[in-house]
Amino acid sequence: MSQTVSTSQNGPGLSRGGALDLLRFVAALFIVLYHVAERAPVSLFALHPALGRGYLATDFFLMLSGYVLARTYGPRLLGQDVTTGEFLKRRILRIWPAHLVMLVLFVAFVLGTGAVGLAPQNPQWFQWNQLLPQVFLMQAWFVPGPSGWNMPTWTLSALIVCYAGFPAAWRATARIRSPWTTLLIGVAIFLAVDYAAKAVTGIPGHQLPLRFGLVRGIPLFILGMLLARLPTAISSRWADGLVIAAGVGVVALQVFGRFDHASLALLGLLIYAAGASGAKGWGWAGLAGRLSFSLFLTNQLVAVVWFGLLRAVAGKLGLEGPLLWAAWAMALPACVVAAWLFERFVDTPLQAWIKGWSRKDLAPKAEPALA
């Protein structure tokens, strides 16, 4: 069958400063909230069940990664402007160096606190036999044992495999004329994996434990990738309306009950509409989008440090009630500030050095960090 390229595959790439950047940051912030929810004076999970569904934000990121990569690299892969090897090199060099920096900081923190006699509150998170899989981003490849250290990077572990298969998958789906047909195939794959996982483990695929990240991540990545094949020839006003409607719909579903599949469908619509919304020229949203990757990488260590200090200070000063809640809530802006510092003084200079070191353009300026 001859290769047929859809309009969206030939369309313009994604731009900074729009709805997708804003959504990426909001989702990253909700993931941070989910990670610190049980450290509140009263667990947020006990306040409302919706606050225990942070896994949907992670699933959103996995879909978004497939969508952004397809919009960014799809036309260039089909046109042979970027080879499969070049694509993989770019993706690995985009995420692995910053990931390694954070692991070094984690190790330094654990060794430093141990040297002064401060035991970690959750020692199961810092098992040395779990460090090597993290270094090589293999912790989501069915590695036994608890996933610790920089726990959120299990998604990068799953995405590495998605990156490896993306060029071949994109070229294969481009041979199918109808983008709606390929999207239906993607939905069928997701549902088959989801129900099979529940039949075998008792847990739906989109909620599987971190060591099963491949099973969880690949179908969601495929869905996002196939959303990028849909035509985006709708007006910006209609796209913005869809963004608002889908966002309100997701929140409403969480308030009224647990409707994961419907929520994921609305999140998919949200991604599609935000991608079709076009450039807004929101400089602050572009900055927020850039911060999302650093926030994703740094929040776990910042939370460990913040709540370790809070535990010590609260015991000495007798913090309780509103003061304790205020100290807990300050963890969120602390994570954002740390992410800004990391992006400004670590990730950006690191990527600039990588570009200068390489003989080729390995990191396009407009390339999103979590693409």
C-alpha cells in the first residue's frame, strides 16, 4: 500500500507559549500535589477521592508525549529529514543527562545525611540494588522490588522504549489512509491491554505499579501519537472552546465519581484541542512548559528535603493546626522554585553544552522537554 500522509502530518509544528505548555505545567503541578498528599496534616486522599487520582495526570503526560513527538517529528521522519538513529540520539540526550544529574544529587543527599546520622524517613525508597536500573532508565521494565530514588522517572523508563518504536510505528500508521481508523486501532489496543492487565493482576493497565510501566505507558503513548494524525483544521475559537469543555468535563467527572476511561477520553480531547488551538504568544506559558520537565525531575528530592526539615522544625517549635498546614502547602511553591533553578542553571546550560559538543543539531530550540 502506498504511503499516504495526512494533513496534520504535513502541518506546522507545535509552538511555544500556548495551551499545551500551560496544560503540561498544570498536570506536572497536580502530580507534585499527588506525591505530597499523604504528607499533609490530614491525608488529602481522605478529604476527597478525586485527590487520589493523580495517576490520571501521569497518564495524560504519557499521551501528551506521543502527541507532541508525532507533531514535532512526524513530518521529518516521513520526509527522511531525520533518521531513526538521529531521532533516538536526540531523545536520549534530551532526557538522560538531566536525569543523571538528579540521581547524583539523590545519592549525595542520602550519603550526606547518613554521614551525620540522619536516617531517611522512608528507607525503602533508597535501596542501593534499585539504583542501577534507575541509572539506565530500566526500572519500568519489570524490575522486581520497590521503585525508589527518583520515583517519577519510571515514566522516562517507559518512554525510552516508546521512543525506540516510534519511528517504525509512525511510518506504519501513515500507510493507513484514514486517521480515524488508526485512532480506533489505538483505542482497541489500549482497552485490550487495560482489561487483560485487570484480569491477570486485578489492576487496570493504566494504574499498574511502576515496575510494569511498559505495559502502562506504551498504549497511552500510542493513543497520543495517533491523536496527532487527526486533522487540526478547526478555528482557534472552536479549539479553545473544546479545551475549556474537556477540562471542565474532566474535573466534573472526578467530583462525581471514578470514571477513568471517560476521563482519559476527555484528556485525549483536551490534548487534541490544545494542539489545534495554535500559538497564543503567552511567554509565561512557554516558561511554565519548560519548567514542567524540571519540576517532574526535581520534585521528589525537594519533597524529601522539605518534609524532613518540616518534621524536625515542627517537633521543636510545636507547629500544629493552620501553621502546620501552611508549612505543608509551601512545599508546592518550593518545588516550583527548585524546578526554575534547575532549569535555569542546570538543564539549559547542560543542553547548550551538548549542542556545542555535538557536530549536529541534537536539540532543536522548540523541542519540548517531555515530548
